Amino acid sequence: MTSLRLAALPLLLATVALPFAASAAPAFGPYAARIAKVLKATPLIDGHNDWPEAMAGKAGDARWTMPLDRLDPSQYHTDITRLRAGQMGGQFWSVWVSADLPELQQVKDTVEQIELVHSLARRYPQDFTLATTAAEVRAAHKAGRIASMIGVEGGGQIDGSLAVLRAYHDLGAGYLTLTHSRTIAWADSATDNPQHDGLTPFGEAVVHELNRLGMLVDLAHVSEGVMMDALKVSKAPVIFSHSSARALCNTPRNVSDAILQQVAANGGVVMVNFAPQYVSEARRVWSAARSAEMARYNAPPFGGLYIGDPEGAKKALAEWEKANPEPVVTLSMVADHIDHIAKVAGVDHVGIGSDFDGVGSLPQGLGSVATYPALLAELMRRGWSDADIAKLAGENVLRVMAAAEKVAEGMKGEPIGNGTVASLDGAKPATKE
């Protein structure tokens, strides 16, 4: 760590503590020593951070060379200084690209995102180390570096090719999210119209190939049907890299209690998302109502009370927002999701998957990667033991990674996957019988 970053840490830690102290008592301070002790022994691992895509979208070509020590906090949730303040030990960097792009273009853009993650370790070797196994994560943490892992956030990004999946694995990818926001040829998304009632035979082959490779099966973003099918098919524990509890916020992006129980039986882990619309039911409903108002005011080319008058629509929406203020979402509400998952599935099956730099807003008290200790402090305030905090922070996902590696070792004698959507699914009807 540079002397500049060392000098900045006290100020950053103070900014972490202040909002937490203002919103919840006791303040972060009484738990600082316990948190430091836990995170010295166990790496704090986040299942999902969209920093690579945020840099691609906001900085363009400059992302390859711009300094990453300190970035504008109004533009980015992540930089090296704040990662250090947050006591980060390992990060799955999401290499997301839009599910609306042609799938071949998704492959190209995914490779560029993977290369950006590789460049972090090359440019800042004192801070980042690429890691693909649980042992490598622990070694990086012991050496004082942040283990950088890679998550491919969407099944469309393999373009229906198991060979592309294997290429991602060879480039260091550690998980594949089976879908993103769109239903694809072989799996239904949670946020799109279903076509397959879960996984098709090719989708099951993808899960099998992930198991064979030792990559994690990520069920964030998928429909409940896909969740159930993947849990039946997978030989290894699964993850939800950034999902929360559906019992507390009724969006299909979250995980129902019935699935949580299956995750426990599978040995997997649900890594809790910080996105306000997945944390607060009131915020989710408000967001839907706001979207409806936007469409009511201006929905070109034919709809809307103010069609052809964007300024009038903007003014009307501002008046609606004044009368219907956005519900407040807090760090404590995120802790509620963690508590709920620990209660239903068990403390061995919950983790952290923030979605930093992938969302437009964040809960109060969780504004950047510097704020992880505030969340751990809140859980300690609620009575969580150091051993359970260690499980949440990193031990659970490290256990899952090690289990997936063991499954892959046991599948070494199997041939590589060679099926295609056409050969395995054929002219299959839209829904299962």
C-alpha cells in the first residue's frame, strides 16, 4: 500500500463510522477490534462488484491507464483506497455485459472485461492478486493482497457454446450466472417472461460442465424454476452471488424460503445484495409506481399525457416524486436479510454480495466498499459471534469453492461437454410437459 493510501485510511475509517453512528447505536467503534481480528484471520469476500463494467461505461478507453487509487465517489463506489478501508480480502469482479447485445458481441465484450480484471493485478501487484481457488484466496489474504476472482454475469455471454465456457475458465473465471435480465435459449430469467419452465437439457449440460470445470453455478438473476432445476442437477454447492431474501422483499430476484432450505441441503451460499429495490419492499413498490408514472406521462411514439413535451413530463414526474418521496433504505435492513437467511438456511449458508458499482443508489450507511465493517458491526450489535461473522465474511464461500474443486477433481475422468443447444434441445416445445 502506498504512503498516500496509508495516510488516507484514518479519514476514510472516520467517514465509515459517522453515518453508521448517526443511524444506529452503539457506534462502529466498540466493534473495531473484534472486526479487525476476524478479518485478519478470514478474508472478507464480496460475491459481486461491477467495477470493471462501471469503468468501461464511464471511462471508456481511459480505464486501461487511469489511476485507481482514489476515484470520484460520486461516480464510483470502488477504488483501492476505499477497498483497503473496508478491509477487503477477496472480490468476485463481475464481467457483466448487456443481455440485450447479440450473443457473439457479448463474448467479445466479456473477454475485454476479463482482461480489465487481469490488468488490475498487473498494474497494482501490491494490492491485487488473481485467484481461482480457495487456497489461492487464503494465500493472497495472508500476503496482504486482495484476491481478485472473476464472475461471468449471464449465460448469454457463452453464446450457446460450452467451448466458450471452457475458454472463460481458462482465463480465470470462477462462476457463471446462468442468466441475467433476459430469458435465453436454455434458461429462464427471473425478470423476463419464462419460456422453458427452468433449464432445458442444454442448460443442464451447462451446469454439468461448470461442475466438471470446478466453476461455481451462480443462481442470481434466474427464475425459481431454474433455481430448482440447477439445485437438482448440480453435484457441487451453488451460490447466489448477489441476491437477498424474498420473504422480506418480494421480488423474483430474491430467494424464497423454500429455495433457501434447498440451498442449505445443497451446501450452497446466498450472498446478500445491497440494491435498495431488493432490500426494501416499500422501495420496490415505489420504484414500480414511479416507472408507471413515467410511462403515463411520456411513452413515445403514441402514449403519454405529455407526449411530445419532455419538459412537461419531467415537471409532472417531479411533482409526483414530491408527493411520493422515495422510501429510505438502510444498512439495518440489509442486516435483516442476513439475519433472515441465517435463520432459515443456517449461518453456514449466507454471505455478502453487494452489487457495488452496479446499482444507482445504495442503502444509508453502505455507500461504498469502505463500509463493510459497519455492516459487520451492526450484526455484532445484534449478537453475532466472531465465529459466525467469519462464516458470513468469507468462510462460507471459501467452503463452497473448495467443495466445487473437490467435485471437479472427482469428475476428471469425464469427457468434456460437447453438446449444443440445437443438438440437446432440438425442436423442444416452449414449456415442459
